[in-house]
Amino acid sequence: MAQEWRDAVAGVPVLFTIALYIDYLVDGTAMWVHDVRAMALTALLLGLAAFVLGAWSRTGAAKWFSVPLGAGALAAAVLALVTGDGGPLAVLVVLVALWWVVSTVRHLRTPAGRP
């Protein structure tokens, strides 16, 4: 429970990523994003910011979700950057959001005093 504020702060870049991606899907451009590669780089950087701001789990079952989610997000980002395809970009945005949700749920379920 002590990490709730970190999850809230980490939620800001995640929610911004989702909003930017939805705006990008609507008309193919959003703020500084004008193509798939720019959106992938933005989602990757904002996802890393959320990771740094939030307290990611190092123990328990959440670790077994967080590690593959993070690795999958990185792989999707690299694939989107290399190919310029929208499919990996969608996967990247979903994995970034899912990663934050897993971390937040873990912290909400962890009793006070436990890491």
C-alpha cells in the first residue's frame, strides 16, 4: 500500500501514451507523432518513464508477469521501429498499459510493510 503514490505518478505517462496513441489512430498524427516509428519511440520512452517512476515488483508472482511484459514491450518497440508496422505498435501500447496495471494491482494487494 505504501507505493500507491508511485503507481499514480507512473500512471501519468501510461495514460498519456494511451491518449496519444488513440489520437494517432484517429487521424494518423498527434502532436509530434506523424508516423509509426515516432509513436513507437514515444511509447517506449514514456513506458520507460513509467517504469522508473513506478515501483516495479522484484518478488512473487508479479515478477513472473512483469518480466515477460517488459521484454515483450521492448521486442514490440524494436519491431515497430525497424518495420514501421502498426501491429507491433499496438502490442507495445497494450503491454505498457498492462505492465502498469500488474504493478498497481500488486501494490494494492500487498500488505503495508512488505516490499
